[in-house]
Amino acid sequence: MSTRCFIPVLGKRLRVISLDECGNPPASGTAGSVVTTGGFISIQLSAQVEDGQEIITRRADGSLCVNEMGSPSFKRFNVEMTFCGVDPGLLSVVTNAEIYEDYSNDPIGFTVPEGTIDSRFSLELWTGLSGAVCEVGADTASGYMLSPFVHAGVMSDLTVDGENAVTFGMTGAFTRGGNAWGVGGYNVMRDETSSPAPLPTALDPFDHLLMIETGLAYPAEVCGLSAYLPDAA
């Protein structure tokens, strides 16, 4: 057994897949359900933890009789993104934005309506690897991060000024337990024969995050929504 340590650097590619309320991916061939993009500046996951219960009991003289602290519990990650440019398809999957079309029914932008946000998605992120430039297979090696079940968020502050690019992002999203990811539908690593393969072991339904090194290159960028066409039928 050989442990592989790695140092992920720089976000390279992001893929999000629309999920149903139970965390299931769409049926194979479902149009308008996947976005693969490099159009992001940052992605931030902030851990939310429930503090352990503190039990303090004092004797009559005021000294401590019982001084115990229970173990904390991980609840979820809060997810925030900052975007680079406008991809209406991406925004419609990860936020409350809705696609706005032209006279030919081609997406040209988005609107942000009021109302409840009830969409969900998976989040896959590929990164570069520090110190792997000259190693065998480094041309395809990547870091890979997966949050298999995320509740969509809202459009965050949109800033327009005279000196900088227009900036906006997503806030209020959070990871959920009860994912139905299994090993995933796409090949994201290589197996023992160096063939492209999905994850070797199914995720636990209550895993919120996976981070590994993968010997496969990240997928190509596609502007807008595309069909869900898993590698494993």
C-alpha cells in the first residue's frame, strides 16, 4: 500500500449537475442539466460545526465537581462562488437566476426573480498540482474535489464601478446529507489498469466532501447548459 500525498493549486475546471430533491442525477441524455466551465474566480466552503455540550457542576464551595465538554459535530459546508463572466446556464443551476432568451430562444442573459430557491446540484472542481510538472503522467494529473449534494444559493452583491470588471457571485448555498452519488456517472480517475473509471468506492450518503488526486485531465469547457451523458450507462 502506497499513500499518495499531493498539493492542489489553482482552480482549473468546474462541473455542476442538476439533481432532484433526493440528490439523484437526471436520466442519461437529459438536456440542459450539466455545466462545465472555467468561468469562476473562487469557490469557498466554510465548515459549520455544532459545539459539543458543556457540562459544568460545582460543589457547594464553588469548586468544580464536573467539567466536561462533549465532542463537536460537523453539520455542513456553506458554499460561496465568485464568477468570472456571465454563463446563464451556470447561474440557473447554482442560484435563483433564470435564463433569459432572445427571439431565437437562445440564452443571452438571466433574470433574478423573488421566491423560494428549491434547486440542487453536485459540484465537481478540478485543480492543478504543485510539484508534479516533471513527473510521469503530470500532463493529465489533477486534484479533484466533489461535493455531491448542494442546495442552490442566491445571487450575491453585484458591483459595477468605473475601474474594475463587473463582479457578482453566489452565496447562501450549502451542502446536504443524503446524497445518491454512489461512484458517480463520469470517469474521474484511472483504475489499476490505467483505464478511465469512476470512483472506486461509493460515497457514503452523508459524505459532504471528497478530495483526491486523479490521473485524468479535467473535462473540456462548454459555454451554457449541456446534456447529462454519463460514461457509465
